[in-house]
Amino acid sequence: MSKLILNGNDLTINDIKRINLPKKTHVSICSNAKEKMVQANEYVKEIVESGEAVYGINTGFGALADKRINKEDLSKLQYNLIRSHCTGVGNFFSKKITRAIMLIRANCLCSGYSGINPELVEMLINFINLEITPCVPEKGSVGASGDLAPLSHIALCLIGEGDVEFEGKIQKSSDVIQKLKLNPCTLGPKDGLSLINGTAVMAALEALALIEARKVIKLADITTAVTLESVKGSKKAYDPSITSLKPHPGQIESVKNLNKILENSEISTSHINCNKVQDPYSLRCVPQVHGAIRQTINHAEEVLNIELNSVTDNPLVFVEEKKVVSGGNFHGEALALSMDYLAMGVSEIANISERRIEKMMNPTFSELPAFLIESSGLNSGLMIAHVTAAAIASENKYLCHPASVDSIPTSTDKEDHVSMGVTAGLKLQTVIENTKNCLAIELLCACQALEFQRPLKGSRAVELVHQHVRKKVKPLTEDRVLSDDIKNIYDLISKEELTLLVEERIGELQ
């Protein structure tokens, strides 16, 4: 079992990936972080004893910040906060996303600026280690004031209320806590607010999206290479000397990948002296397009890496300076903008992929049978597979309308500008899934098109991909139901099987 020790300073996207792998990772808190949390919590208690009015500790919340709360009601204030903020609707977040949310929030609390009782953070980490996953509705956050509603559903389970997924089924949190001989959390001053403030939901959505986007862009280069071989396209446009005159980092990486994947190909050698002068943009301009997409991924990762180790509470407790300060670190604008940008980038993978699919369907360009089937007319072949790719590529386009340009005031206009970061993240998840399906359809078509180039063989990497796809999907000789074929290739993409096979043969891709 691997270990992950949280200190609030060095959480990575890879750590988030690790806690969702089959091999277990044990999460704990470093001793220094515990000490900082204890000190901040003691300072919160001092404020309570002093009688000084401090937001979030002995006042109401949001537009009710001017309401002073009696000392004897401070614990009830925190319970009321959690319960009243559990207003989420819609489907539950996946287990992966919810675990990522809990890890990111725990890491933030470990920084020691929240004033929370560290026992609550320990309980949050217990939930991760024991695989107790709160049932958290996806919708209800506007991406500012923290992701209040979804985080409240997590906090609710820590106090022994609400539902969790445990051992493969939905159960009452109180029953699971009792079964495991744990104690539900008790909330003191500021504890509830500390649990539900911050950008953990937005950050989790972006982290999981980036993990998938990295898979998808590599696979997009591989898929392009299979398609290029299947239609006897030219790799001359991938000459590094071209990219040296436009040296965007992402473009350089894409060119390296494509040349590596296409090395040593009989098909390529067979048409060196053909009459084709230039391929369509969807083949010729792949380094420029895929390269730009890589840079959207890099930008999103840069933003997220800062956010993962930022303190996103309000108010913030500064023990050494003996002050509690209200601010706006809970606002998710940076995440929302970067996720909107990332969605546009990933959508372009599907956009250009759909165009390559069309080129394979079209005998005028491909010089292959129409819709890649013998006896076309009697058989429709891959005609409607292309239509599906067109449908999901088109759906991505409207999903790329940026959520971050919207804002809606809440809390009697006190919270008058918000990021809509969770909306951006949810849209991004759909764009990624659509894009994986589009690439699955392109691979279905490209592997079928390769059958018509026999006995010539493509590059070693291309042939490896073709062989692996053929273990799941047989060549198309007459019409059949294709949805299962698409799903089988989608699964290969999601599990990274094709990418890992190629990298094992030719070395790691960029």
C-alpha cells in the first residue's frame, strides 16, 4: 500500500489519480499540519471567549453576516449551516470525483488557516481510506462563496447524517459510522463553515478532466496515424523543419509523436511517388491543431496546480498575526475560465476527428469503397457511425459556450458575482466523454479502411493498434449492429490500453 501524507503544500494531480487506482493509497496528515490546525482552532476558541464579533465564528452567514449569535448557540449555528446548505439536486457525482473533492478539501484544511478542529479533518481522511463515499448531488454550486451545497452534503455525512456509498451500496452514514465503530463529528465554532468553504469541487472536476484529457490527446495522435495510413495520406506535413519555423511547444510534441508512430511503414513507402500533392487540413494540419490543444491542457494544469495547494476559505485565520480576515479566495474564476478553455480544446479533438472520418467515408478522396463496405447500397457500412460522430462533435460545440461568462447574484445581492465553475466542470466532463466516443468511431473506421490496403502493412505502432482493436472488433464484411463495437473501442481508450501498447513498443509519447 502506497502512502500519501497531506501538508497543504504539495498535493498533485497524480496524487488525485493515485487514490482512485485499484492499488490502495493510505492518506494521512503530517504532524506539522496537525499542530498548525490545533493552533488555529485554539485561536478560534480564544475569539469566542473574548466576545469579539468575527464573521463565520459568532455571526450569521452571507447576507446574514450582521446577525450576532449568542455563545451558547455557536455549535447549533454550525449544524444549521450544514443542514440548510444541503440543497443539491441531480445525479450524484461519481465515486472518483467525490473522493477527489474530499482529498482536495482535506489538503486545504491541513494548511492551518481555517481554524477547524483537526479531528474533523481526520474523519474526512478516514472516509477516504475506508472508501466511505458521500452521496453528493452534482448541481447546486455557482462557484463562489465556496462550493457550498455539494461540500455540505459531504459534511452532513461526517456528522452522521445523509447517505453514503459503502461496500457497493447506498447506506445511511450513521449506520456505516456505527458499523465501523467510529464516532460522528461534533461541530464547534467555525467547524461547519470550514468544511464547506473553498473550491474543492471545481478543482476535483478539473483534476479528473485533466487526467482524461492527457489520455485523449495522446490517443488522438495515435488515431490520426492509423487514419493517415488507412487512406495513404502523406506524412510530409509532419516534417520537423516545418514546425521549427512555428515552434509552439505543443506543436513540437505532436510532430514528434506522429513521426515516431509512423516510422517504418510499408504503406507510406508504397505511395511516395503518387500524384497527391496535399492532404486535407484534417490530416495535414494535425500538429498545429493537436499542438494548440496540448497548450490548453498545459494552461489548465498550471492553474490547477496552484489551486490544489491554495487556501480557499473565508474568513482566514492568521494565528501569528492574531487576526481573522474576510476575503474572496473561495471564488473559482481561475478554475472556471481554464475549464471553459480546456473544453474548447478537447472539443477540437472531436471536431477534427469527425472530419477525418468523413474523408474515409468519401471514395472521391479515399479511393476506398463508399462507407468502407463492399457491396455498398445493399450495405450501408459505416455511414451512420459517421453520423453519430457528427452528432457528438456538434453537441460539443454548444457545450463549449463558456459558463464563466455568466454570473447570477445571490444572497440579497451580497454575493453578486460568481464563477459558475462547477457548471464549467460538468460541461467539460461531457465534452471529454463525447470526444472519446468520436475517437472510438474514427478508430473503428480507420481499422476497417486498413483492411483495404492489404497486403501492405502500416507502421509497427499502427499495426499494433489494428491488431488490438481486432481482438474486440471484427472486420465489417456486411452490415451489423455497430454500437457494441464503438463501446468496445471506447473502453480500450478509457483504459489506456492502446496508448500503453504503443508506448511499450516505440517509447513514451509526449
